[in-house]
Amino acid sequence: MADFFLRMNEHGLYHQDLPDDECRSLARGIKEYENAFLTHQISFVESIHDYFTVNSLWHDQEMYNR
């Protein structure tokens, strides 16, 4: 089913299908990782926003360009 996960001489055998349950497990793990990664990024941006708000800071494009 998902032989595109495999690479010759890297992670298994080429042109060999993965069982459906292993594909589901891989997909579940990837989704969990991506969700955690995006949640972390959002948390970081929210923290920066809060810091700027509390300290009355703002982005100044002209200063950035200098």
C-alpha cells in the first residue's frame, strides 16, 4: 500500500508494501508530531505578542530596514 515510505538502501526494502495497521500507526504518529509542533509555534507567537503588549512594544518596519 505505502511503499513510498521506504527508500532503497536506507529504511527497509524497496517495492515492499507496509501493512495497513503500520501505515495507520505511522500516520497517527506524524499527525501527533505535527500537532505538537504547530501548538508549540502558536504558543511562542502568543508569548511574543503578550510580551510586546505588556511592554508597549511594536514592530517598526523602518527601524528593521535600517
